[in-house]
Amino acid sequence: MSDSCHSRHFSWLMKSCFPNPQHHHPQPLHRSISRHHHHHTTISSLPDDLLLECLSRVSSSSLPSVSLVCRRWSRLLSSSALYDLRRRNASIYHTVFVFSVTDSGLFAATLRFGDAYSWRTSFIPAGDGGEGFRGPLSHSRISAIGRGIYIIGRREMVRYDAWTGALTAKAGMVFPRKKFAAAMVAGRIYVAGGAARTSALEEYDPVSDKWSVVAEAPRRRYGCIGAAVDGVVYVIGGLKIGASESEVVPLAAGAEAHVYASSMDLYDVEARGWLRSRAVPSGGCVVAACAAAGFVYVLTSHAVELSFWRFDARRKATRKSLLFKPYFVSSCY
């Protein structure tokens, strides 16, 4: 990749940014004078702010090619300023991403809302000499920061660029984990649970590409789910590990998993401390959970019954005696 851009690259883009001088300016009166002062204007001579305006109007299908023009364009494409401009120009669309990890590589499927609801798939082969993606990225969790989708595996992590489709290796977690909770707050990723030998809560900084332990969780969980609302990380459900001596369930690597953890542990990122834990109504196993619009939604299973609950996680909301609200309860036979 070259360090500078030339006018032959994306000539259509340059023409859209600059009007034809023959259409807007009369011929000079003195040809001899204009001959001495004539110079060519190229897109590489544009300042960053004007070039960002041009790049913000490039179609989504052309973004992978744009990133290969030169290092400067690749750097601008990764800037938060371009992301804000494209969002302001309504060039960012709600999209569903689905990933499948295999020994040979990574399959990515995207479904963009409003695009005739058609799936588009791509394949990224694994590098030579390795064991593929399945081993390092087994039992992975996904967290998104801007246009970057981080696939967090047990031992390694990769970043998938939602605009260009490029895959970049990133630093792995401090402690290996399986079936852990992951959530994003203020541009950083937090993980907890999924480890039998530690209750550490880890934080990932994408700028420095480093993981660090920021706190110890109140309890160890396995198979938990992560969510985040209003600056608070929620570690939800799973199995209790090493908490008591009753109702022990055997677990791999000599650990002991006990009864279902029908509760949520809350970590305040700004205050750097744990808040009071919350119990999930009806008990049982937390099947799924997510956060949306200031609420945490939890689906639980107990014997032959399923229940769906909504937890009001808004800090400034008027607190009521019942923060959990039932949505439905159904029986399965």
C-alpha cells in the first residue's frame, strides 16, 4: 500500500468533488500568463476534513476498495470522524451479523435492514501453519465497538471490520474462559465468569490493545450472559462455581458447579465498584438475556415453564417497588 494518493485512483470520486473548470470558468485572457501559473489539483492535496467529506459519501460496497488506496485513506477510514459523518449522512444501516468459526476459516453473513432482506456471505481463510479458528476462538463471545466486531475466544481475539470485512488479530484475555459474560461500556469491553480458578473482571482497551483486571466479582459463574445499560455491566445467570457444598454438579477441569445462579451481579464502570446484586424472579436457568433502550430482558426456564422478564436498568428512572416486570409465562409439555 502506498503512502500517498494519486489522481488516477478513484477518478470518479475526484470528479464528484471538483467541478469541471471548463464549465464554470471562462478562458483566460492571457495564455502566456496562465501557462506559467497552471497546476494540477489532485485529491491527495485535499486536507483531511474535505477528504473525509468525500469519503463519507462513498457507497458501502466500495469501502473495502477505498481502504486499499493508500495508508492515508485507510487511516481516515478508521477514524471516528468518518463514522460520525456517515451516520449524519444516513449512510449507516442497521445490520445483523452472523459468524461461524471452522478449522479452515471464518464465515461471515450480513443482513442489512431495508436491503430487500437478502443475506450476503463472505469467507476469511485461516492463516497457514496454524490450527485454524476453531481452537483459538472456541466458546467465543461477540462485542461491538463502532464498526469493529470483536470475536473473543478462549485464548485469542480477532476484530472484524464491518465496513471492509478485514480480520485483525488482537490481544487475548488475561485468563482463559469458556461460556463467559461480555459487554461493552464507553468504548471498552468487559468480561467476567467462565473461569474456575478466578473471579476476575477484565477490561479491554481497544486503543492500547490490552486486557487488565479491574475488579473481583462477588461470585464465580459458568455459562453466564453479559449486558450493559447506562454505564453498568450486568453478569447474568449461569451456574454457581465453588459456592457451597450442596447440590454439586461435576464440571470439567476438577471444578464444581452448583445450582443455577438466578441473579445478576452489577458492576458500575465509572465508580469502579459492584452494586447490589439482583435476583431474577422465578429462579431456574437463565436461557438468554440482552439489553435494549434502558432495560435488561431475561428469559428463564424452570422445569417445563418459560418466563420472560424485563428489568428497569435506567438510573434516572422513577424507582418502583417491583423493578422486574413479567412479560409472559408459558408451559411446555
